Amino acid sequence: MSPKKRTEDALWNSVRSFGIDEIFVLPEWLTAKKEADEEAAVILSDASIADLMDSLRTRVGDCQGCRLAETRNMLVFGAGNPAAGVLFVGEGPGANEDRTGEPFVGRAGQLLDRIMASVDLNRTNAYITNVVKCRPPGNRTPSPEESSSCRWILEEQIKTMRPGVIVALGAPAARALTGSREGIGKIRGSIQRFGDVPVVATYHPAALLRTQALRRPVWEDMKMLRSLMDELGLPRMEQEST
């Protein structure tokens, strides 16, 4: 039985418990429900979201929107399952990512894989991207102008994926997503927001490689993420057949 059918059965059982056998429904209510059901189907369709992401990648093309295009080797768009509902956002690509075109493939990426595995996530049931899609020279922090130039891509990715939760890796990602000017040490440990999407802010894996003491707070943040995922039914799975 599909989740939709189970929900409808539970609704009618609840209604009948009050001795009600019929409900009058306005035509516009049915139209609104149909539109909501269709929207939910899009959210749960792996193929449709993947196609939309491919179309966005085509639109981005050989982006020349800021000076980072002058020094990059490869634009790093993102990787993973865009339909799963769990999105990790870092600061920007490093040298390994610039060479391969894949996000988080160096030492920090290997650590991120282990962090994700601690809450049963991997690159097949989550999506990973960065605030800027090109490597800042010397792995420096992206400038406000560079982040602003790239922001439309991240916003379109989020609009397409409609994630249930976003994990901001490091202060630049947290600032870009939440608008907070506070340091990561101050905003982690509580749920932030990107619009109506909950954001879990935590330390960047690269910071953990430098400072072992940060591993404990990151683990606490992952426990918060785990609770949110359980509450929201994430990661999303392929829509069941009716």
C-alpha cells in the first residue's frame, strides 16, 4: 500500500469515528489537493529532479560570472542524489576538486564521507555542493562578490531539489545560507533556516583535520541532523507504485 493510500485510510477512519459518513467538498478544494499531490509527486521523482538538475547544469555551462573563472580548471557543480532531500553545502572547491570536477574528493572529502556515514548517509542518498562552483586561488575564502555572483546557481539547485534539510559546512556556507554574521561556533548547535528549510550548521571537515577537538561538536551536530532526518522521513526514497 502506498503512503498516500495509508494516509487517506487513516483520515477516513478518523472521520468515521465521529459518526460522519459523508463530507461536502468544494470543487476548488479538490483542485488544490490535486495540485498538491502533483507537486509531491515531483518532489519524490528521482528522474524528474535529476533531469531538472541536468538542465540547470547546462544553463550554467562555462560560467564566466566572476573572476574565479579565469583561474579554475573545472567548474564543480555538485554530486550525489538530488532527490534524496538531504543537502550538504561547503564553501568552495579545493585543488583536488578543481582537477576532477567533483566536490569533496580530497582529505576533507574523505572525512566528510565518514561523517555522513555516521548518520547512514553517502553520495547515493544525499547531495553535495558548494557556495561557489570554482576554486578560489590558494583555497582562500570566496569574496562577497564571488559568492554573490554564484548565488543564483545554489538557489536554483535548492529550488530544484527542495531539500528537507541542509547541512552548512563551515562559516562561509552558513553565512550564505542563513544570513547570520555570527561565527560557526555561535550558530552551530541550533536549527537555522534557509527560507522554510531547516539548516544544521557545523564545522567544515577541513577544520577537523586541523583541530581534533572539533570532532565532538560535529558529532553532536550530526545527532541533531539524525533527529531531523527521522522526523522528516529523510532521505527520501523512490516514490512507491500505487
